[in-house]
Amino acid sequence: MRIPIFTDDAGWQGAQLKQAFAKRSVEAVFVSLQDCVINLAQQIPNIQIPHFDTLPPAAFVRGVAGGTLQQVITRLNVLHMLTRQGVRIYNQAQAIERTVDKAMTSFLLRMHGVATPATWVCESRAHMETIRQQAASDDQQLVLKPLFGSQGQGVRKLLHSEPLPVPMQQYVDGVYYLQQLIETADKPHDYRVFVIGGKVVAAMKRQGESWVNNVASGGRCEAIQPSRQMQALALSAAQAVDIDYCGVDIIQAANGDYYVLEVNSIPAWRGLQGVTDFNIAEVLVDDFLSQLESSTVRCVQS
């Protein structure tokens, strides 16, 4: 069997996946979504994937490159169209859309009763200033995050005394996404809980030099055994966004309460692998193949 791994930068994670697939006698080929062609010239639509003469049974999504709105929509449309033509996409396009947009993630977490920090999203600078003034009167510290972003880039505390960034400033891009800062009991830290196929498979504590703890920002990793409460919260978050696998970022407040900060649909796991005694890529591949087998059996039975 041959399957594509959709990515624009294979990197370490991609190499790990390719090796894991090879151990299961599956040839994985790196393909960029931007090189695919949507051919609608014939009666039956044809999604052309480089290096594949026919549609593969499944595809693993390791990355969706950024770009203009039209480019991103087109790349996600390729995934949607492949799904409609019977290709099993892992993670599915809908799950990626739900999680790449922090506002939608926060909305779904709230709708499903998953604890997450107080969050506000709007385009109006005046409305956001009112929200900030109210937060100041409630003695709340706010964090400004880019709506689309990862690895801690553009995340910063919004001090009560500083002016709001202009709407089109870098990392704001016309939309204000503000979240209440959750203070931890000791040095700032959070947790990454890795969920695969509805199960918590690994977790780590991340502690940075500052209050931003992402591994990409220099956060140090320490393996942990997540508490039952943390596991339940991570699984509820994954269920809320309906996803095959994800990295759930969780923080514990000084009063002991846990909150989900983000759900990552294309999570990096190099830092987690460094403190884990089993091969995470192999667990991902096994779940991928198991789900493919299950979907194939359902199709045959129907």
C-alpha cells in the first residue's frame, strides 16, 4: 500500500512517520497540498495527487501550509474532496478547521462544557478596549494571541497600561483574540497531553524561561503521569472538536483547577518523544491503519 503524507516540511516528525509506515509495509510519500490539482473537466471529478496515478485509500495530514485565504481554502478543499471520494483523511479537514481557528476551538470547548479560560474575540478596537477595562476592574490579566498561530508565536501579555495594537498589526491581522491569563501555583508551566484514537498515550510538563512554555520557545520537557482529571479533560477536549489525534495544552491554576488552553490538530511531538519510552509515530501509524481497516470493513458490510 502507498499513501501520501501531506506536508510542506517533512522534518523530524515526517521522517519518524515514514519509518513507522515502512515497518508496517506501507510506503509513505511526502506530498505538498499546493501541488495537487482539482480537475473538474470530466463528469467524475479527479483530484490529482503528485506521485499517485489513482486515489490512495488514505492520507496522513502532517501540515497545511499557510498562504492567502484562497490558497488555504483550496488546500483544505482538496482534503474535503478526497474525503467525499472515499479517501480516509487523518486528521480530517473539519477537525483541522476547528482547531486551527482558536475562536472556534474555544467556542466548541465551551459548548461541550470543557473548562477553558475566559475568552473574547472581536474585530472592534473600541469593544476590545471596553473588555480590557472590565478585566482590569476585575483584576484579570489578559493574553493577546493570534487567531491563527502555533508554537507560542505572537503570544503576549496585554498590560493594562499599554495601548491596544492597531487592527492590522502583525499577529493581530484584524481580529483580537484575548484570553484570561491563568496563573500557576509555582513557576509558570503547562502540560501537553497527547491523545490518539480516543486514548491518552503520553503527557509532559513544559516549563519555559518565561511564562510562555512551548518547546519551540525553549520550554523544558518532563514526562508526567497525568491525573485522572487531566486525562478526562484532554479526552473531552478531543471529543469536542471530533478529532483522530491531537495535542491538548492544559494548565492548572493556583487554586488547583485545570483548563484547556488549546487543541492542536497537527501537533509536534519531538519534545514529548524525548521524555517518552515508546515510539509515538508508531502509535499514530497503528491507529491510522486501524481506522482505515475499520472504515474498509464498514464499506464492505454496507
